[in-house]
Amino acid sequence: MREIDRRIRYLTKRFEELQVVDYSPVQDGKVFFGAWVDIESVSGEQVLIRIVGPDEIYGRQDFISIDSPMACALLKKAVDDDVIVKTPKGDKIWYVNQIRYVLAE
């Protein structure tokens, strides 16, 4: 019960700081907050991810935090750009295949 109360207090405080970020036409063709990005590694692995706030990633494998190394490397990139992500095992290169702000269902 104490854990639930702690989580409720935390979320209540976060609600006061939350801000809705609307899509802007200026974002077209570039990766910014809220973007769905289809990326591909040099080995051919394809991943579809969305860049969100740190409080939104829990329970979703396809969401990454805006603070993550991958998101930082992707910001302001365009389709066909190379992205170098620094990892503990060394740099990894990804290619941006597609950028969307609305995911087709």
C-alpha cells in the first residue's frame, strides 16, 4: 500500500509539470520529440521507435526516452541520414528510413 501511495504522489507532482507538445509543420522531414522513426542497422536489423518523455517509456518496447543516447543521436536527422550511436561496446551506425508523426493503423 505504501508503494502505491508513493507512486500516486509522484504522478500527482508530475501532472503539474506536464506539457502537451503539438506537432508543428516545421518538423516535417526531421526527427524531433514525438516522432516515429524507422531505422536500420548496418547488419540489416530494422526497428520502429518513438521518441517520448522519460515517464512514457514504461511497458512499451517501441518507445525510447528523449534522454537516451539513441534519441540524442537521432534528433534533427532526416531520411537517409547516417546516425552514429555511442554504446558501451563501441559506436553503432544506423540509417534513418522513415520519419512519421502519426503512425498509420
